Amino acid sequence: MIVIAGATGNLGGRISKSLIKKGVNLTAIVRHESNPQALSQLESLGIKIVKINMLNLQEVTEACKGATCVISALSGLRPVIIETQKVLLDAAIKAQVPRFIPSDFSLDFTNLTPGTNRNLDLRREFHSHLENSTISATTIFNGAFMELLKEEMPMILFKKKRIFYWGNKHQTLDFTTMDNVAEFTACVALDDSSPRYLKVAGDRLSPIQMADIMSELSNHKFKLLRPGGVGLLNILIKVTRFLSSGKNKLYPAWQGMQYMRDMMQGKARMDHYDNGRYPEIKWTSVKEMFSKGRN
């Protein structure tokens, strides 16, 4: 039996589907105000739905009893990543669940300077609770979600046929599709021997390699567009954040710039990859993702 929090979200839903495919007895704990349609879709997959107050330790503990692993796919800022996830962690420990997977699913932030990336700082802060607990935990680092390249991440400027980047055009960046992350997470949840950290990437590309791939796929020459170095980007981040009215939004413009800065300066690049841990997973490359979109 596995318990997941955040199953109604994009990644959480994919993780849930991957677990069901593996024949897992899955319970999704959700808030009382969760979208009924989303809950119906989960139930149609054979997932047990338990509606609870996510901040009530006793209710969450009861929902976690009997589980072999608790997965957090929660998404949000401090009220979610620290406060709600802390209740989930404490409940898992109180229910004597042996394993916990936190909601990291991000760049490898272990080498980043604290205070430079708000969203990753929250995950780092939650790790301080995790490291002081008695539960066995596994964090999954997967770089950036590859799907962001299609629209949200302003790196591929399709209309202008440009690859937008900062700093070094040869700096490699890690990308992984959400489906690959979900399948890998499902495998980790069933793997009692999984270590504290696991690092994966479906593809590793530099801006110049990205330009070559997009030129090949589109039959139009993609050129590089470099507005400046990482130092200039840091200045723009500070100015944009100061002027921003969306400080309480999950992904304001300056937050996306922080992610781009961390990737382009190379500090978030992984020192090794655990893609081969589960040989059954077929990893999707950037070229394959865009090729599928054309078919």
C-alpha cells in the first residue's frame, strides 16, 4: 500500500497512474475542497480517495496507517511545502511508515547558494526537518521538466527562430519529461533499497546543441540569442523582483529567471545520473519530445 498527497496535480496524477500500472494498492489523501472531477478521474483508475484536513495530524496519520511509502507531490509556497508537508512527514512517522518521498522533483539544489532561489530554498528548509527525522527518505532530482520548453520556459523562441540563453553557450542543462519522472518515482516508491538522493535526466543539452536540434526538426536555421552573462541576469532578477506585484505567486517572472540563472551558471548540474537504476524505463530526449509533437 502506498499513500500519495498531491494526486490531483499534474505530476501527482502521473505518478498515481504509474503506480496503478504497477498493481499498487494506492490511497490518495486530498483536501475536502478538491475538484470533484479530478477525484472522479482518480477513482476511475482504482485509487482510494480519502478526504481529510491536511493540517490535522491525527487525520493524516490515520490515512497513512499500513502504508509502505508516503509520496508527497504537493506544490506551493511555504504554507504547502513547509507547513502541510511537515504534517505529512510527522504523520508518516507516527503511523510507522518506513519510507517517504518529499516533493522535490527539481534541480539539484544541494550546491546552490541559500537565499538565491525562493522555491528551492523552501525545499532546502524542509530537508532540515527530514534529516532530523527517523524515516528513510529519497529525494529525486530531475533537472527542469522538459515540457516547459514548449511554452513556459522562454528558451526556445519559435517565431523568431532563436535559442535564448545567458552566459556560456556550451553549458549543458538537464531536462526530464514529467512522465519519466512519474515512472521513476513509482519505481523508487517500490524500492526499499533506494538511497537518500537519486538524480536523473532524460536529456542533457547546451544552448548550441538545442539550436542544432530545433534547426533539424523545423528545417529552419535556429540561431543563438545571448543578451548577456549570468551577472547581468542576476541584476535583472533583483530589479524584476523589487518591482513585482506577484511576490506570493508560485512562479512569478523573477522566479523563472532564478531557475534559468541556476541552470546556466552550472551549479545545478548533476554530478552523476541514476537513469540506469530501473532498466525498464525508456527515457525521452528533447528531440523525441518535439518529434512526437509534430506527428
